[in-house]
Amino acid sequence: MSRHYLRATILTASLGLAATLPAHAAAAAATPASLAATPARPSINLTIAEAVDIAIKKGFAVKLQDITLLNSRETYNSAKLEYKPTMSVSASSTGSQSVSGTTAQRNDHNDGQSVSASVSQKIPTGATVSLTSTFLSRTNTANTSTPSYGRALTLAVSQPLLKGAGTKFNLTALRNSKIALDQSFLTYKTSLINTVQAVENAYTTLKTARDQFDIARQTLALAKTTYDEQVTRRDAGLITDIALLQNENTYIGSQNTLTTRELALRTAEDNLRMLLGGQDFDIGIIPTDDLSTEQLETKTAESSYRLVLENGADYKNRKFAVETAESGVYTAKNALKPTVNLTGSVSTSDSGVDTWGSTYRHISESNNYGWNVGVAVSVPLGERNDRISYRRALNNLESAKISLQQYEQQTLVDVRAAVNNITTAQRSLELSTRQVTLAERTYEADKQRFDVGSITPRTLSQSLNDLDTQRLALVQAKLNLRTAVYNLRRLEQTTLERYNIKLPAE
């Protein structure tokens, strides 16, 4: 993990109990002995940018996507090999023996050896060009005193004229493979964006859980103060034990709430920790960024929609799907054509020389050569699979176009909703802030009235619960705003730029 995260592991032994949040010190002093017995954990401060950096480098989802992208690269490299030359070498040895006449008076024995090599190359027009050389040919018969050597060189070309002809057709597979690679990059980008958003959500959830935990401690401190005051009054004989019951019940309920929120805090820490690679479970995570103070840009649905179309991986993937479907239609239409192949070859050779080395001189001086040109035509009759495939390709193209149009419309709806959610969340946050202020003033007034005996303990307890509720509502309003902002940024595909995350080179 990053140096900030590993720092906690290195300093665990020396941090001890002093590594807890300073902000909790005052509340800890007011915590009853039953809760203070819980040992504090060493903790580490973490910004959201540091959390994102760790998740990108150590997160499981990104590691898996790295492997998928590598495989896509290899698939594209494999497609490019179709137009690489192929070389082959062959060697053979032959022999025969025959007996002539009615008796074994004559025994004819023949043997020979041959070594050939060829190089073939497919070119984007659909033609296949091959060059074959027999650079060692030896023949020996019983009727000759010395073996005979020969050599041959042949150049052959086969070019389709209709079906399978043309660079557009023959490069379709390579183009589709490149599109698949581009789609893999977009999928990789989407995976990074989803990882960042998951970290943002987990980080904000942890910040919310910690704020809720702090509120519970504050509420517990207020309940304990009131309870201690009432115990003192009971001991002085000013109130009865029965009058103390409501305050004690409020105090115990506050302890239970604190315990529950502490569990939620630990769970939120573990959820974020798993996104960071799942290490150092004994170390607490303290989110230090105050996300509520970030200045948010004023967004309109029109400007955000333009960003989605410019940056959106899903949008580009659907456009790639249309392009692939168009290639499928062209390929299927080409398959309907009859097969017409033009073939031709030219060769030169020399044989019958008495030494192998002389073949090189004789083949260049020899007038022995041959050539051929031919045309092969094949026309399928009646209904066949090629026609069915063509109709399917047309349907696939139409489906891809409809899917693209549907995505454009749905994206516009999603962007409008995301912008409206931000506006609503901002307004809700303003109102929740005012409600907390009013709840605090109400509780202070009720506490003064309770101290002079103007209201009952139940009324004061309800006032404290209202304050706790409004504080939680404020925390939730902050969470809702952050979630709405993250959702819009995910749609706009601007998350990576905000954290300076670079995509791998294609």
C-alpha cells in the first residue's frame, strides 16, 4: 500500500493508545467506565485521494481487469499474424526396385532424395502468393553410373475476384479485433471509474459512520451529565428513585446507541479496507477530508450530457457495436457472391546435371520454364446459409442502432435526474443545517427549564432524541449530496481526471 497506509503498520507498536483521534479526547473523558474499558486501536489518517491511489494499485478488481486487458492485447496481436509470411521446409527420400523378364535376370533399382522450401504470404487483397524452391533433387538409377541432380523454382499466385476479394473484406477481421481491443480499454476505464466511485462511496460512508459515532458520544455525554445531576439530587433527597428512572433509561439507551454505531463504524472501515487490498485489519482508518466544504460546480443537464457523449465509455462501446454490425453486414453480403478465383504460376527448372553445384549455374542459363493461368468458378444454388447469415447481420445492425438511440435517450434522463438530485441534496443540506441549529437551541432551553423543574424528565429526553435525530439527518444530508455528486461524475466519466489517474497506453 502507499507510504501513508504502511506507516500505520510500522508505527503500531509505538502508537499504542495515543494513536486515537484527538477530537475524541473530550468525549472520552465523559464516557462511563463500562465503555472506556474498550481498548483503543492504533489508527491512521487517510485522505480520499490516498485511498483512491491505494485502491488503483492494490485493489483486486483492477488487478483482474489488468489481466483481461493483457489478453485482449494478445488477441489483437494474434489477428495481425494473419498477414505474416509462413515458411515451410520438406525433405523426402524414395526408392523402388523391379524385376524384368520371367527370371531374375535383371534387377532395376531406383532411389532419390529431395529437399524443398517454400514461403507463402497472404496479402490484404485476398491473394495468396507462394514461392517454392526445390534446391536439392537427386535421382539415382541402376542403369546410370552417376546420380542426376536437378533444381526448380516456382512462383504461384491465387487471387479471388468476387467472394473474398478486396482489402475492405480481408481487413475486416483485423479491424474488428482492433475494435475489440478498444472496447477492452473502455472496459478497463470503466473498471477504474467504478473502483474510484466504490472508494468514494466507502470513504464517505466511513466518514458518515464516524460522524454518527461522534454524535452518539456527544448525546451520551449530555445524557450522562443530566443523569449525574439527577443522582446528586436524589442523594440530597430532592427527588425520588422513581423520578430518576426516566433519566437512567435515557442514559442506558444512549450507551446502547453508541455501541451500535461503533459496530457500524468498524464495518465501514472493513468495507473500505477491502477496496484497498484487504490488509492491516487491526488498524483503524480515520477519514480526514471534510467533504462538505468542497466547492461544487454548478451543473446543467445540457453541459453534463455533452460530457457523457464525449467521455462515456458505454456510449463509445455502443458506437463500436454499430461499427462492428456494419462490418458484419458487409462480410455477410460479400459471402453471397460466387467464388471466382484467378490462379497463375511461373516456374523454371533444370535437371540431369551430374553435380549438385552445377544446378545453380544451369538453372540461370536454362530455357526450361513453364507457366499456367486459370479461373475457377463456384456458384451455390438455391437457399443457403449465406443468405440467412446476411439477414441476421441486417437485423443485428438494426438492433445496434436502436440500442444506441435508446442509450442516448436514457442517458439524457439519467443526467437530468443526477443534476436534479444534486440540487435537491444541496437544498436539503441547507435545511438540515438550520434544523440542527434550532434543535440545539431547543435542547438548551429545555435543559434550563428542566433544571428549574418546569418540565419532566421525559420531555427533556424527547428533546435530546430530537437533537440526536436532527444531527443524524444533517450527516445523512451530507452523505446524500456526496453520493449525488459521485453519480454525476461517474456519468460524465470525469472521475479519473480529478485524481490524475492515467490509462495505459494502447
